Amino acid sequence: MSSDASAGTAPKHLREHRIDPAPARGTLADITLNSARIVLNSARALLDSAQLLANKGTPLPSADPFYRPPRGFANRPAGTVLRSREIEPALFGLIPQRVSAWQLLYRSADLHGAPEVAVTTVLLPAGAAPDPTRPLLAFQTAMDAVTEKCAPSYALRRGARAIGSATQFEWLLVANALRRGWAVSIADHEGPHGNFGAPREPGYRALDGVRAALAFAPLGLHPRTRVAAWGYSGGGMASSWLAEMAPGYAPELNLVGAALGAPVGDPGQVFQRLNGGAYAGLPAVVIAALHKLYPVLGAVVREGLSADGLKYIAHAQSSTPLGSILGLANQRLGDFLTGEPLERLLDTPEFHDLFDDLRLGNTTPDCPLLVVQPVHDQVIHMDGVDGQVARYRDGGATVTYVRDRLSEHFSMLVFGTPISLAWLADRLAGHPATANADTTVWSVLASPAGLRGVVDMASTAARCVLGQPLGPETTRTPQVHRERAA
């Protein structure tokens, strides 16, 4: 906390988020990170003030009885709806969004296949009438955090306090799907413990969320509803697991395609490249999550870290993605080890097995795939995604792979949306996917369709900011569905 005398007269809810910027060290990265800290701190203070005035606080999942598993849930089939409630989504937790929205608690499974409950947020366009031809989009957000503040079921609700959550920004992508008339399911794919980076279980939770959505009567869907998946970065990784796990775990679903933006490919490779750099906070979050799941990593955290190293893990465990990036920039895990050097640890058979388990592409999806990747991605390097695509194709999958020269990781989240939505729309309309193709372009926007898509996105963003209805114009209001237990 700042010791500046002026802090003593500020209101408490503003003081507790105050961060004094460190002096600029001369590099562009340092100056950029310092400026971002100031913006983040100001945004936190503004959000606190607005929510104190509005008095619209929303309980975190750990304090919300809705998330508690009902007795005997483990004996129910995967995807069974256990509890449901109507909710009010809001842009950044503040601006109510005019859509029909519910949350579903359902039976799913963890990494080891043990029964657990999960939650998905399901949405219909504003005033949508029942339509048996309506498709369903499974959207996986870039949660990229251990903290429950970043779970979509919390972050997307009115009154949520999740500054720095990518999920809140990604509502602007979801809104474009709703304006096309699609139903949407947004599962808490990291589960109740925030297992960011864990293999397989994001697929279980997202697929069971689709099963729950198809069975939820107010959505008006049916077992053969066309389903597509979409996600970017951490959401692209989760969508990859959905596509990989679907043939064996949920073969009954009519999964017609998956759009994967910068989908990580090889998490072990990403860890080694980001460790010690400007985005070192992201691999720190993965360690904070996975040390609970992998004994070899758990032993390093419990026995091999200094006191500062334990603080490093605690910071990652409690931060949103932006908070981790800003707070842990340029930190190296090896600097906190008290025993063997990091390079020697990573070269052991146990860590090789861990990284092999995390790597995508070892199971082949049976739906067509679109992969969109920046050539100069500073977070997810292209060669890791090249490898994921190659493994899918070696297994017989159909992959359309588009690489963009001018975008970087964060701009591609926005610029890749028009091409992803158009490709998904074709799959959901029943049009066959093209054969395997690699295309490297200067920009995915360099076409009439790309530019038109950006205009559409700007229009949709304006509707979100103004709280206008999100959906086709010729719809009517559905029947109200109140909270109930299945």
C-alpha cells in the first residue's frame, strides 16, 4: 500500500486498491506495464464507487448456495440439470444486458472422472421465441485464473467485481452470437477450484454444459440441435479439449465444428518461453492451479520454494489475468527455488510426463476445425499451434488454418471474430467444411467480409454499452422461468 499522506483521507474502498506506480525504467515494456497499472487501479476505484452507489453486489460462488451440490448428485447421469435460476447479465458487472439468461447447476466430472458439479450460463437472444432450428454455441471464455472472481457464472452477472477478467470483455463476442439468433452456453470450464491449464476436464465440463442446455426446456432445444464451439487463447485451449473429448465422452452430441483462436497447442513450451518475461504472470497462474493436481509440481511448491516463492504463487492464485500480468511481470520461477535449478527439474521424466499430459492434439476431434493464429503472437507462439494443427491432421481431422501477419495476441481476439463467426455460421447452417488448407494473410480484416464484420461488432458493442436488446428484431418475449430444482 502507498504510504502517501493523501491516502489517509481517501475513502477506505478507494485506499485498499491503491498502487503507486514504480518509476519507469526506460523500456517501452516497463512504461506500458506501469501505465496499465494506473489504469487498472483507477478502474477498480471507479467500479467500487459505482457498486457502492448501486448496492448491487453479487455473492462469490463460494458464498452462494446455488453452487452447493445436492445430495445424491453423483448418481445422476452426466449433464443432468440439478438446479436452475434466472439471472441478469451485465457488461463489466454494471450495464444490464437485454437477453434471456439462466444458470444451470449440473453433474459433470473432474480430471480423473470423479463426479462433481459444474455451472453453465445459458442465453437466448432478447425476446426469442421457441425455434426448433435454433443452433447452440458453446463459448469457452479465457478465464485464465484460479480465483473464483473469473468464473463466467460470476463475472458475467450484474454486480460482479472482476476488474481484469478477460471473461467480462469477451461478453462483446458472445453478444455477436446472440444477435445472430443463436443460443449460447458458457460453462465454468475450470470447475469449482479454478484448474487453469488442466487437461481434459474443460472438455468434460463444457460438453456436460451442452447436454444440460439441450435438456433445459426454456431454451427450446432438442438432442440433435446443431452445436458449435468457440474460444480464444485460454478459451481456445478449453474449446480444443471440448473438440478432442467429444468423440469418446459425448458422441451423441451433434457437434458440427469448433473455432479455435490462438489455442495454446503446447502449454509446456508456452511456460518455458513466458517464464521471466512480460507475461510471466500467466505461467505462474498455471503453476498455482496445477500444483494441486500433479504431485511432482505440488512437491516443488511445498518443499522447493522460498518464502518469496510462496508469495509469488499466492499472488497468482488470487489475481485476475490482468492482475497476474501486471503484478508478476519479469518474475522467474527459478529465482524462487531453494533446491535444484529449474532447468534440471524440467528435464526430469516426471516433468516430461506432466508436459506430455498437458499437450493438445494427442486425441483427434471428429468435427471440422478452424484455427486462427497471429504469426507474431507474443503470448502463444505460432510453432506450438502449428504442432497442434499437424497432430490433428495426422489423426485425420479437417482443419482450416489461418495465420495473420499484422495482428498480435490481444488484437487478434477482436480481429479474428468476424472470420470465426462466419465460419461457425456456415457449419451451423449445415454447409460442409472445406478440405485442409493453410492460409497466411496480412490481415484477416483485409476483405469486404472482414471489414463488414468489424462494423457489425462495433454496432453490437454500442448496443451492449447502451443496454439495448441483443437479438434479431422479429422476436417475441419468452415465458418467464423462475429458479427450480430438477
